[in-house]
Amino acid sequence: MKSRSLGKNAVYNVVRQISSVVFSLILMPYVTRTLGTEGYGEYNWCLSIVGYFMLVSALGISAYAIREISAVREDREKAYEICRQLFSLNLLSTAVAYLLFFLMLLIWRPTGLNGKLLLILCLEIAFQMVGREWIYNIYEDFRFATIETVLFQVLRTAAVFLLIHSPQDVVKYAIITTGCTAIISCVNCAYTTRYIPFGVTAKLDLKRHLPPILIIFTGSIISSIYLNSDITMLGAIRGAEDVGIYKVSTQVYSMVKTMLNSVVAVMIPRMSFLYNQDRVDDFKELVGRSVSTILLLVVPALFGLYMIADDVVFLLSGAEYMAAVTPLRILSFALLCATVGNICSSGVLLTIRKEKYGFLISVISAGVNVLLNLFLLKKYTYVGAAFTTLIAEILVVGLGIAFARQYMPFAAIVKKFFVALLGGAVIVAVCAAASVAELPLIPGMIVKIGVSCICYGGIIFLFPDTRKLLKSFWT
């Protein structure tokens, strides 16, 4: 396979995520205001329920496929055989997911809006399987994925503005989002055949694949508990309005986190390839570069998001959602833990075949999250939900670093962390000064973000090691 630049792939993937963020920023103010807190909350509550069954369908196959096929991607015959086995296993897991979903409907018997939304959104379970997006990662083809995502976002945005006009259009909104997912999955289905053709087989080699897949899957299920249980439990304990407010904060948080993790995503296939080629020193070096690069990105993002949280919430959702500012500020601190924890779990532990440790991390963090939710949600509602997520993410990164410490060059990482902290302090000072000036909303945000970026760039330029790191990442 032709060698691809990690830097260029990172740019493609960041652009891909930025496009998703930009179009979400365009849509979010319109959707939250048009659907209202209750309608927006109902949609996201049903989506969180369907998310559990999507996990059953996915079965952890994506992460496992990236690890296993990346190691043999130069041998197309071996890659095709493993891909056939994993896709066939994915067909079975999807059938089980639908069986469990409709069994839930028979027992629960949801009516009205909830019933309609669940039936529409459950179609995404099948589309997720057909897309085979993990093949892009294996062959590091982020260019096409970026172009495809931008076109998909344009299509979805146009459809929402044309068809969504009142709180009664919640069902239409669900149809639009699911329909766009169907289109992009069909495109993926056709395009990924250039790397690995579609195929099924009855020889699944379960003895080899199933144990690690089940460990990854169980870890994913448990991780989703602290990612989705906040919304699910908040809806059950407090109601749709509180879910709508909390969703605004988590959506902004998720946008920033996803964009940062897109840098990590381009490195994971390369990590797997290097480790399985016994190039352990190169593997360690790449881990160090990954963590250092993420720290230089996430720390300024953390401080910046904290300082402009009120501006962001008002701009995106209006005065009705200003209660989301406090949970968003709490979640901004979780960005550091979530992104570094992702490198430790998805990048290091999974690559070195220590997925059992990743499973243990998920069990501990999810257990603490759910337990805290039971005590805090009733009294502290969305603020308590944000706090429990922060605690869970702290546990994830702490345990992840402990288990992956053998492959973490701490001396180099700590130096970059202090550079990032210095830059973060400058960002706080800039934003505080701009707030005192009491500029109008949009000009004020432009000044805060623009001046902060310039000042942070100046801090980066002052340290030769940091400049060298960013240059080497590109080349």
C-alpha cells in the first residue's frame, strides 16, 4: 500500500470533523428553537435508546477489524478473508440487535411520538452495518471520507431548513437524519469495494475472533452507560425539558471532542501496523507524538470553551437554553481526560492486545457514573449529570495511563503539557479582557477566538521542541 502522510490524513480528518461541527452549528440554533426543549428532548431520548441496540449490532467489530486487518493490509487475500468473516459475524449481530429491539417494543409498547421516533431511528442499526466505515481507517483513505461527509452535511442541512418548521415536525426531523444516514451508507458500500470486496462466509473462525470481540463489545456497552445513561436517566427522572437543556451542553462538548479525537483516529491504524511489524520503538515514538499533539490541541480548547461557554450557548440555542452554560463548563474539563484516555485505550491497549484492561476501565468508570447519577440527578439535574461524566472521564484517563505507561514517553509529554498550560493561561487572560470590554456577541467571540489563537501560536513558536513536533507530524 502506498504510504500516506499522517499529517495530511490528520488534516483531512480534522476538516471532516470541522465540517460536521460547522454544519451542526448552523443547524443547532434552528433545530433547538424550532422543535423546542420538549420536542428536541424527546428526539434525543429515543436516539439514546436506539444507541444501545446499535452497540449490539456493531459488536465492537470496527475496532477489532482496524487492529486485525491493518496488520495484514499488504496481503489482500488475508485481508479479504478476515473481512468476510467479520462482516458475516456483523450480519448475525445485527439480526440479534433487531430481535432484542422488537422484543423491547412488545414489552414496553410505546405509543404516540416515542413509538414513531423509535421505529424510524432503528433503521440506522442496519445502515451502520452496511457502511463498513472501518475500511477507510484501515487503508488510511481519509480524503474520500472527508469529501463524502461535506456533501452529506450539505444535503442534511438543506433538507432540515426546507422541511422543518414547527415543534410538530419532530418525526420529519428523524426521517431526514435517518434518510441521510442511509444515503451515506450506500455510498460507502459501493466505494469500499475498491479495497475489499463484499463477501460472506459460513466459516466465521469464532474461536479466534469472538473472545476479543466480546471483550471489546462488552467494554463498548459499559462505556455507553456513562455516555448515554446521563440522558436516559435524566429523561426518566426529570423529564424531556431537562434532557433538552443538557443535550445542548453535551452536543457542544461532543463536537469539540470529536474534532480532537479525529487526530487520534488517523494514527491508530499506523500504530497497529508498526506494533505488528515488531517496530516497537517506532510504536512508542508515535504514541508520544500522539499524546503530545493532542495536549497541544486540547488544553487551549478546554480553556477557550470554558471562557466562551455562555456566548456559545446563547448563539447556538438562545436564552431558553442558558441553563446549559454550567454543565458545559464542567464538561470542558472532561475534554482533556476523554481525548488522552482515547489514545490510551483505543490506541495503545487495543493495539498491544490488552483489551481486557480497556474492559476493566470501562467497568469501573461506568459503575461509578451510574452510581453517582442515582444520587445526583434528582437534586442537581443536568449539572449533576455533567459532574458524573467528568468523574468517569478522570477515571478513564487515570487508569489508561497506568496500564499503558510502558509505552508512554512521559518526559517528552510533560514538557508539551506545560507549554500547553502556559498557552491556556494566556487564553484565559485574553478572554477575560475581552469580556470586560463588553463587545457585542459575535464581534466579541471573534476577538476572543482570534486573539487567543494568535497568542497561543506565539507561545508555540517560542519553544523549538514544540515546533519540531508539529513539523515532524506533518512530514
